[in-house]
Amino acid sequence: MSRDGRSRTRTYAAGALALLAFATACGDNGGGGTTAPAGTSAASGTPQPAAAAPSSAAATPGAAPAGANAAAWAKWNLTPLPPAPAPPADKPIKLERTGPVPVFSDVKTTDKVVFITIDDGAEKDPKFVEMLTDLKVPISMFLTKDIVKNDYGYFKPLQALGNHIQNHTVDHPVMSKLSPDKQKSEVCDDQAALTQQYGTAPLLFRPPFGDGANTPTLNTAVQQCGPRAVVLWRESMQIHDMQYQAGDKKLKPGDIILAHFRGPKELKGATMTQMFGDLLARIQEQGFSVARLEDYIQAPAS
């Protein structure tokens, strides 16, 4: 799953195939280039009720990828990442029960960790499920209803590993081009579908391309539909390397990385597992661990 002047213009075509191609291009226009709209890194406020994470999430809290062994990593021709530290008791990001939702693209932390988020859901490669089962690397999935509805079941084994499912609209539009009512339906209808299918209401929302992230209209729509934060990113994974917003082209503690569920057609012949392996290699080269984003967020409590 660039937002600046370097973004390439896209042509919209009708039909399901065009929708899929458009949606899977999210990283190229929406962070795959370089720049996502900047947001705040943390918020604090009154707790609010939020749906519980899958029960399996509690079995692997913030320890990934410590549970994976060297043989598992060698199977994928990778060097193991250092294990992530235990999640902080005092969460850097504290979400409020009501009111405007924060927008953030990183997490304020001194832990040498980054967070992987994967968007859309077009590529449903069984080998990727096998890979995450072996490596126990945590991800957050921002899913688009019209892209995943043909196979909701694919993402359930990934959820069972403790990975959270978050909101990424119904059909991946440029949100700022929509009326307020249409923006609301894009967020609310995806929220309802994902909650029904996966048993947990998404806590987080990502607008396609990061578009409209800091606008009052979209913020209102997100508030009305249930998510309590808008999540952007600092780096985006392409095929073999990352594109950075920072001029030094280096990861920073707490950076959120954007990737996509993509296959050989979009990755110039590379597979989803090859792309993800290259992402992990780039993280390993810089000495970072991968932590679970939701472990650094205090959801509103009841």
C-alpha cells in the first residue's frame, strides 16, 4: 500500500480491472514517490472504546521477529533482524475518544524500530503468508474493500499472526475530489465491511495517496466512521529499494514505511515475497528492528 510535485498524473478507467490497476498504483502516486503530507507524530487525550485486537495478537506482543529463528530466515535468503524491544508501557501516541483525529507519519520513540504498513490488498500470494508465518515480522494492513472482497479469507491467516487490519476506503479514490458525503461513505462503508469480516473495527485510516489527509472535510469523515487516527508514512518500498522523504535517505527511529500487496505485474517480474525480502534487507542493513505499529498506540479506552 509521490504526494508532492513529482507525483505522476494518472488516468482513471472504468471497470474492475481499471480499479485494481489504479489501486495497486497507490505507492507510485501516494508515497511510492517520496512525499506524503506531513502530520503530527503523537496525540494525547481522553481514552475511548476500541475493538479488541485479535486474540493471537496478545501471543506475540511487540516481540517480533524474536520468535523467528536463523533457519527460518535462511529459508528466505535473509539475515535475521534484531528482535524488537518490548512495547513501551507509556505509548507515544495516545488517541482521544472524540474530536479531531491526529495525522502522523512517524512515532516519537528512541527505540531503533520502524513500522511496516502494507496497503490495498490486490496481490494475494500464499507464499507471503508462509513467509510471515516463518519470520514473524509484524505488519499493519490497510485494506480497500473493492480490492479484497473477492477473497477476504486470504488476510485472515495474516490477522491470526497478530497483524491488525485497518481502513483504506472502499474503492481507492482521490479523496479531495469527492463531496463530503462521498468521503464519508468511502470511510464508513470500508469500516463496516472490514469490521464484519475480521471481527475488529479498524482503529486507523489511511487515505489513498495520502490525499486530503490534513483537510477538515476528511478529518470529519474519519471521526464519523470510527477510526481515531490518520496514518501516513516516511518511506515507501518500491521493488528492490525504498524511496525516502528525508534528504539523507536514512531510516529514523519510529519511521512508518509504506508497502503494497503487489505481484509480478506491478513489480516488473518480482514477487511479493521478493519485494518484502528486499525491504527487510534494507531495514537490516541500517540496524533497525520491525515493531508492531499498534503496540506504540494507546487506543481510546472505554
